[in-house]
Amino acid sequence: MDGPDGELPENVELPENIALAWGLRDRPSRGPKRSLSLAQVVAAGIRVAQAEGLPAVSMSRVANELGMATMSLYRYVPTKQDLLDLMADTAYGPPPRPRAPGEGWRPALARWAEANLVALRREPWIRHVPISGPPISPNGVRWLEYGLAALRGTGLRGTERISTIMLVSGYTRSWANLAADLAEAAARTGQTPDQVGQHYWQHLAVLTASGPYPAIHELLTEADDDEEEDFDADWRFGLGRVLDGVEALIQARAASQR
């Protein structure tokens, strides 16, 4: 962030992993010339994660993918966590288009949230990368910028805009984790998620048939009349309720300033 006079703050030394991510420190000051780019190293790590899952990603495994000695890999990335952060940022990709002129904050933020979900589904291993701090890598900062831009002019304070972004992205990540976990559990049984869900309701009906579970009985009766369950519709319903809360705050803030 710029200083109060619009100047970059002085005496701020970027950590090596952040400088690497932004391309501000791409070559070691000493040692032999490197034969690969940092992007090639990160791409190799992503290939391993995609093919074998995140637990398979190690410095030795990625080095083997690149045909180099493990110690040589440390000349590109200082630690495995740095490599994972770079992999996640690269695989996540850039954010969707920013809020367009005349577009409301709510559809813009909903589109931003849905793009988050798409990225997590496209590269499900990302959800297992430990979050090491606030967004600071290139794509992460762009996602933050576009999310905050969707909330410009809403009357929300800075801390509230940040909290809204955390709330929406946290809900989306939690949903992506739930959906992926259920899909993986279904795959282990040789069933589809829809089949597992159908069996769950059947089992629940049998187990609660003679017990004091009136709310569940009511739900099961209504479920018989509902159309086929749509997991994405459930996600959009939850997102809508999150945005309802944000909208209520925006409207209350506007009313208090009249």
C-alpha cells in the first residue's frame, strides 16, 4: 500500500517468496545460470498435483518431474510452502472481468463468487494448500482488487468491504470443500453423489420413522414433492442469503446518512 503521500513506503523489504511470485527476484545472485524458469518449476508442481494429488507434491518429486537433483530445486523456490503458494496462485488463475459501468454491486460480487467456485472445482487440489496469510501473490491480489471494486460506492467502510470479501470467499471455499469431499466419498463407494444423496434420505426415513422427529418427517414429506436435488442451486441459495445480509447493511447505512 502506498504511503500517505502516494509514495511507496521506504525500507520495506519483500520476503523472498513474494518477490519471486511477482517476478521481482527471478535469478539468484550467485551460482550457475539456471536452465529453467520459475514458471516451468511451478507448472511441474501443478502437473504432479493434478495427476497424483497434493500429498504427492514434494521437492524431490517435482525435481524428478523436471529431471533435476532435489537440491537444485531450492535455487528456484526457498521452501515447499513457497512452491505450494506459487502453484495455487498460478492454478487459480486471474479473476473474472471487473464490475462493469452501470452494473450493480450484487451481481458483480455474485459473479466474482461463482468464478471462485469454478476455479476451486477446476483445480480441486488447491483446497488442500494451507492458507499462509492474506492474499499477496499476483492473482490473489487481482482477485482481492476486483472483489473490492464490486463494493465501491456501497457506503461500506474499508474494514466492512474486506470482511465482506472474506465472508463470500470463505463461504465459497467451504462449499467447494463440502462438494469435493462428498464426491470423493461417493467415488469410494462406486456411486454417484446423487445416488448417495438418495440413499441418505431413504436411510434417514427408515431410522426416524417411529421416533420423535417431527421436523425431519416434515422435511422428508416436502422432499418427496420437490424436484430433483440441485447441489449448485443450494450453493446459490446460500450465497443469496449471504448477499441479503450485506445488502441489508448497505441499505441501513444509506438510510442513516439521509
